[in-house]
Amino acid sequence: MSAGRVASPPGRPAAHASLRPGMRTAAFVDLDVLSRNYRAIAEAAGPGREVMAVVKAEAYGHGAVEAARAFRRAGARWFGVAAVEEAEALRSPEAEEGEGGLRGSRVLLMSGVFPECAPRIAALGLDAVVWDMAQAEALSAASLAVGRRTAIHLKVDSGMGRLGVPPAEAADFLRQVAGLRGVEAAGLMSHLSRADERGGREATLRQFEVIRSAADSLRGAGLLPPLLHCANSAGGILFPEAPGGLVRAGIALYGCPPASARPAPAELAVTWKGAVLQVKEVAAGAPVGYGGIYRRKTAGAIAVVSVGYADGYPRLLSNRGEALLRGRRVPVVGRVSMDMLTLDVTGLDGVRTGDEAILLGSEGGEAVSVDDLASRAETIPYEILCGISVRVPRAYMRGGRCVGVRALRGRASGEGDR
């Protein structure tokens, strides 16, 4: 089956686009919403601060190239990734050319700087986060080999307890970097561990003090790089006093600002739909699905939907999730299996094969939010969005029409993306 054209008359928003007949599932990504979200987060970050769009993990499941181009149209100049392969996608002709193209943008490789990857990093002209001298030395040698200098950002551990050098070692590290001809110290950075928590303010402020102290010490020694950054989505929205002029925004750009920042001016950009395969009557007490964990006390009806845990719908939502069908909330019943789940549609008139269930998104006055799914699946919104699997085609909407359909590991047949 081709994942080709998606039915969406001009002017219809992504949430109302339809699956093509024969299409089992798709995640509809509204590029206009992503652009609006970037502008809203940039405004919330305040004057004097620039927003880096973090597009790692295929832009949190939305598709990195398409999302980055949407953010670029909204004014983004910086992009953050976690792996060299993700950076290579952003440096491809498809990503760089045309209206909204990424040519001339800066891409920060945040955690994938293995010395063995140094030649690829240098060839791509990336900014690279480092925390070990072996990384800086490898990048210097690789950069000299291609006649350029690589901009590096030293990561300081200000309290996250993960990657980074101790603040007391930053000066010695940067002195050694100054002796390498193939790299230049462009940034000093850190990462916040609790900025998104309602009770995390004090811990965040302590991290700020560590960062400011390190920056002041380096400034006094003439070693402070020109860029200083530590704020993530929560840091950028909630803490105008966060040190530095660059905000590395991730989850908020996709419509999920931290709970402590609600309400925030960001919209969910994705609507995930699955096709109804069959509607059937079930007798009282009849088991539904693997293990027979759901049995109605009275006779009723179920709808079988073509989405399962192989598509990224959590198995933990068995007998716990909800979906929208014909504008109404209906429960997920029985075990979520690899390719299918079942909905109890008793009392919902007119449900038939080919109808579309909304697993994530809104219809009419009802909505199934990322927070809804995450809470019921005992996880976080990040995992829900990143977990929508590669076999779910992404259908891209702009200006009310479908402008492309893609499997995240290769383009499907269909319209062009520009």
C-alpha cells in the first residue's frame, strides 16, 4: 500500500485531514502550528534571548527536516541534535534548499561527539559540545585536514550530575583548547535538571549560581567563550534570569510546555489517527483480545482499530486509554496488541468500517492530549511523541493542505514537501 496522497481539501486544518482509503494509520503534522509555536516560545523567552530549535529524535517524532524548515520559516537560526546522523539529515540538499531551507543555519551536536566521528563533524561544519580533551583534539585534527575550524561548546556540570566537566576544571580545559589550531571555543553551556518541576525552583537557582560563578571566573581570566547557554524549554519560559542568551527549546516547540508553565502559548502540532477495521457486536461476558482481560457485563459493540504497540501506542494503555470516534470519547478495552487495539463503542450510533479513530488530537469539543496518554501510560509526554513509530507515515500539512507524506526512514510516494 502506498502512503501517498492524504485527502484534505484546501483550507482544512491538519486535525481534519483524512486518511486515504486503504491507509491504516498516519500522524498528521501541522507545519503552521510548529511555526507559530516557535514564534510564541521566542516571545516568551523575552528580549535578548534567541531560541535554538531542538530537533533531535526526528524532532520528537514529528520529522526533523520538515520541523526544522517550519522553525526556520519562523526565524530559527540554531538547531540542536544528539547524533551525527541527525545533523547529516539537516545538512542534506533536501533540508538546505528552497524556501525555508536551512542553508547558513548553525547546528549544535549536543551529545554525539565521539572522536571517531570527528571527520564527519568537521566536514558538516557543525558546532559541537565537548566535555573531554580527546574530543577537542580529534575535532582539531579533523578540522585542520579539511581547512576549517570547528566551533566547540564546553559543557560544565552545574548540578545535573550527567555530562560535563566540573566547573573548577573549565579554565584549564579552555587553556588547552586555546592551543589547538583546528577548534575555537564558541560556547560555555550547562543543562538544567529540575526547571520543569513545580518544586524545582530552588535547585534551578542553585545551578544558575554555579554557572554564573564559572562564567565570572572565566571572564576574569580572559577565557569566557562568546556564547553562554543553559536554559531548556522550562528554563526559557519560566526563568528570565537564566544565564546566557541562547535558549535550547525542545518539547515546548511541539505543544507540550512544562506543567509548571501552563498555560503557555503552544499548540499540539500532531493528530494521530487509525482506521476502524471492523465493528462487531459482543455478547455479555464474551472476552475481547489477548488474555480476555475485558468482558462487558452486558451485550455491546467494539470497534477494532489498526494501531498497536508496534505503531507506538503503549501496551500499558490496555483497558486504560481513551480515543475519539465520531467526536466522542470512547475507552480502549482489552489488550493493546502489536497491530490493533479495540474500543468499546456501545451506544455510539453509526460507527462503521473505515471510520477514523483519533488516538492523539482533538475533534469538536473533545481532545486526547499528550498529557492524557502519558499519565495513563505512566510515562512523560516526551516518550509518547518520540514513541510514535517509524511505520506510522507522517503527513505534513501547511496552509490547510497536504504538502507531503513521509516514513521517517525514507520518503513515501506522494506530493512534494515544498
